[in-house]
Amino acid sequence: MDLDQHLAARDACLLIIAPHPDDESLAAGGLIQRALEHGARVHVVFVTDGDNNPWPQRLLEGRVRIGARERERWGARRRGEADQALRELGAGQAVVHRLGWPDGGVTWKLVDETVSVVSQWRTLLDEIAPTLMVLPELADGHPDHSALHVLLELVLNGMPEAQRPECLCYVLHGHATLDPTRGATFELNEAEQVRKRKAIHAHRSQMALSRGRLLRWATAQERFASGIGDRSVTGSRLPWQPPRWLRSTMMLLAVDAQGGQRLPCRDVREANLFWRDGSPAAQSARILRAPYYLKLYSTIPSPWVFDVWGWRRFAE
């Protein structure tokens, strides 16, 4: 895809999907600038306010306990930082949409409110009519990012092909890499690099503990995977094989266009989902319609945010 040519088209509209404030600058700060230079419409959707971010908040506010009121204040701070970052990119007039979803809770919006949130996003995409959508990749290690990708796949699957925007996917967390067969690289000029770096610095609350990680993205290139991809699992066997002693603390999250399910991992005679070795894993309450998506989830509380297993797409 020639991105400059795409953004210069008469009806071009760039839509950036940011699960949290700062994702817009890290993933696509250069692309946003170039779109505006070409006269394209630019929309940014902030899915959460980034309010569930306790360690930087404890450091900067000098507190240990963080309750609802403190999280609300932190979310307001991060909204302000995002506005400043867009101004640094020259995108102060971009159309901003804030959904106010719970930070760290996108997975549960996807699983527990599937039909309603798919409808919400379909209405939003109909309103914006993007020609190019930038969204997290399925393999991104942050659960908010990967769940949002699954949700947007469900939305796109239900749209007429002629109305679907071109897609670019980004990875910002974990050890996953972009699919090299779908690689798309956007080159920033020197001025765009400077503005992108300033935009990243505008997210001051995040720089407190993650300066090095954030500035890794202040380079001369932005890398994406073009399209949604088709690396799907086939059959009813799962790609995982957790030890038996751990399975009682785990569940499978299952989602398709009809809704989501939380499935305990236990041996059942009527299992229709199986571990990698063919042993029974769980029983779905109904037949899952392809494409469907499964995630192995541990119910043991942990301070670790990033996914160990993550979502997988199943083609049949």
C-alpha cells in the first residue's frame, strides 16, 4: 500500500484506535502528521482514559492507596496529556472520540457485552467512514490491545466488503513481532520525527517509569502489518497444553459474532474443545461460528499485566 497516495485521495480519512492515551503517538505519530499534510480527515478514538495505571501514579503523587477518586483524577490527567500530544503533532483539530471504557477491562467488555459493543463500534465506523484504520495487532501482549483487535475483527466481518477500511496493525507490548508477510513501513522525515518525539514527551505521566520504552518508538520509521491477517488455527484442538495441576485455576474465553462465553477448564465427557494432545479442555455452551476467537486465561490474581497466552483466531 502506498500510504502517501492513499492519504492524498480525495475522500481520505485516517482513524487511529488508541486503547490508552499515548498509543496514538507511539504507533502513528508520524502517520497522523502526514495525513494532515495531505488534507485527510483525522479521527482518534481513545478507548480508555488510561486511569488504571497505579505505579506511575504512586510515584508521582506520593501515595500508596489508589481508589476510584484517585483513578478518576489520573484519567483526567492522561486525557490532558493526550490533547497536548495531538497539539504537538499539529493535530489539535483532529476529531477525538473518548469511550471511557475501563482501563484493563476491554477483555470483559468484549466477552460479556459482545453484541452491544460490536453494535457500538459499527455505528462509530459508519459515522466516521474511515478509509484507513490503524489498530492494535492480535498478537500485542497487552490484553486491552488484543481484545480490541478481536472486537474490531468482529465489526469488520459484519460489514459489506466495499465499506471496510484498509487496515494497518501495530504491536507495542510483549515479545510478539509483526507478521513479516504483511509488513508495511512508513518513513518519517526529520520534522515529523521531532514532532513525534515532542508528542511522546507530552505523555509526562508515562515517561516517569517508562521513558526508555516509550522513546524506542521515536524513530524514523513506523512499522505496521497491512490488513488483518489470516494466520488462523484450524480444528478444535487448542494450541496450548497447560499442566494438569494448573487447569483448575484457568478458563477459556470464547467469542464469536453471537456473543462471548467464560468456559471453566475441566475434564468433561461432552467437551468440544480439546488441548493440544487431544484431551478434553472445556465445553462450549453452543457451537462456535467461525471465525471465532479463544483465549486461555488464568484466574489467579497477578500484578503481571501482559498476556501469557493471548487470543487466537480459529477458522473452523
